[in-house]
Amino acid sequence: MTETFIKGMDLSTLPEVEERGGRFSDSAGPGGAVTILRRHGMNWVRLRLWNDPRSEQGEPYGAGDCDLERVTEMARRAKDAGCRWLLAIHYSDFWSDPGKQTPPKAWRDLGPAEMERAVYEYTRDVLGTLAERDLTPDMTAIGNEITNGLLWPLGRYPGFENIVRFVGAGIRAVRETAPGVPVMLHLDNGGRNDLYRDWFDRYFAAGGADFDVIGLSYYPFWHGKMEGLARNMNDLARRYGKDMIVTETSMGFTLDDYGAYEDLAPDRRKGMAATAERSRDIGYPMTAEGQLAFLRDLIGVIRAVPDGRCLGFIWWEPAWIPVPGSGWATEAALRYTGEAGPGGNEWANQALFDYEGRALPALEALKDL
């Protein structure tokens, strides 16, 4: 599918970080994050798309406010930098993942047939708009981490009748509107071979439409040691004969707190996802050197997958450094998802830039990987 090893970066929140004062540099001096990442080997950019990331009163949900205009802006920057790009359609007004798959506000009262039509028409219209702007994506993911389904409660796992119906509508829209663009289905928990076998066996048994790429999320502090990821991908390569991409991954470079950079009261901070407790048994220290070792080993695991079936990786949010006003969710977003919060930055100690925006050794080493 691609002759070039994918060294991808998810930059969905970057415009927000920049607007709120985030600045970046490397050994060559200050520069834009896209320019620096490209100079160090980035060749793909992943961007998430939310339907309408604002409340009925117009309050933004935060975390990049990734509507179609934001995606268009970043896709243009990626393309101008010489990168390919992956569109990740969430089919939600905000985050969708295994713990939440909230339908867009405009779709919340739809039945299965109406929901299928909405998915098709929305996907068709998005891709049509991007084509008009000369920004057709180089790959499209139907849903985000759809391990537990999508568009709950109608498409909630294990209800594969509706999962297949909704996913199929998205795939059909891509095939008809953007012929030749590969389609990805993306699950989380990349170290769980039993989960992937169960999900894809059920999907195909239920008559699921064909697709091109299996996306895997792999965060060692949540998903276990890298040996599990290797076993899973090696088995998937033989079992399904699909290309794969480690579509989300990251590793911390420090356990130092970054609260001073966020400028939030303690009760309004999310706190680190990759903590000392969660990272105790992953096999890598939470240091810049540990982050570098993790990335090098991940590359080795990917390249060892049979028949070259794993195409590369995408680092999740390498430029989400801590700046005031850029967090996971606003109060309006929490009302939409029903989560308790709080909504600060959870990811800054897993970026590929330090808290001051300076390139870390793992990023420097990408040029040689």
C-alpha cells in the first residue's frame, strides 16, 4: 500500500496549542512544529474529525475543536509540508473511544436505518468537501477505537448487526466518493490478541464490508509489554492478511509535574495518564532515554511483522505541550459526554517535545530510523 515506512504524527490539537502560546525548537533553533517534525522524518499526519464540537449555545468543547474547518487547515499544512494524511472520523461531536461513543447531537434520536443513512451522507459530504479543496485524505478510518462499537447505544458491542451496518455505510461512502483511498478499522488495546480475533471474527461472520488496514492503539502503560503487541500483529498478519498500522502510540519522557505550565487550580487539572504507578512494569524508564529506547524497539517489532504487513506507526499528539487553555475537555464537553472531568492536559509528558517545546532525543533519532 505504501513503499515508505510510516513515521506518522497526530497533530489534531496543534493549532490550539499554537494559539495559546506554544512554541517549538530543535538543535537548529526555533521553528514551527510541522517544519521541525518534517525535518526529523515525519511523513504522515493523522487528524481527528468531530461533527460539531460545540454546545447548542455555541460553547467550544476544547481539545482542538476538531471540526471540518480545523481539519482542513491542518490537512493543508500537512500536504504543503510534503506529508500524506490519515483522516480519523469519530462520528461524534467529541472524543470517541472504548469508554464512550456518543452520537452527534443532531443524530441522537435516530433509529438504525436513519443512523446508517446519516453515517453515509456525512462521510460522503466530508470527503466531497475535502476533494473540492484538493485535500482528499490518503487514508480514512471509519470510527475511532471502535472496540466496543460506535454510535451507542445502537451500535454497541456485541451488537454486530448495527456495527456492521454503520461501519459499512462509512466504507461505502469512501469507496464511492474517494475511490482508491484505503479504509482503516481501528481498535484499542493492541496487546490483546484474543480481543482482536474475537472482534474481527465476529465482524466478518456478520457480513462486514471489506476494508484495507487494521489500526491498533498501543500505549504500554495501558496495554502491557511490547511482546503482546508483537504476538498480536504477527498473528493478525497470518489470520486476516491485512496491512496494519500502529495508529496510536506514545511513551513518557518524564514524571516531572507540568502544573505550572497549565495555570490551573489543582482540582481542575486532569493529571498525567502515564504515571509512575501505571508505568512500573512496562520495561522502560519514564525518561528521555527510555522514550528513545521504546521507539527504537517499537520500530523493530513493526519491521519484524511477517510479509511487511505492518506499515509503520503514528505517535499520538507529539506536540501537545502544556499551555494555558489547552486541555482534554471544557465544561460544555463534559456535559455532552456525561463524564465527571476535570479537563486539563493529560498527555504533556508523552510528547516528543519537552514542556518548553524543545525537541527530545526520540524525535532527533527519527531521522535515523
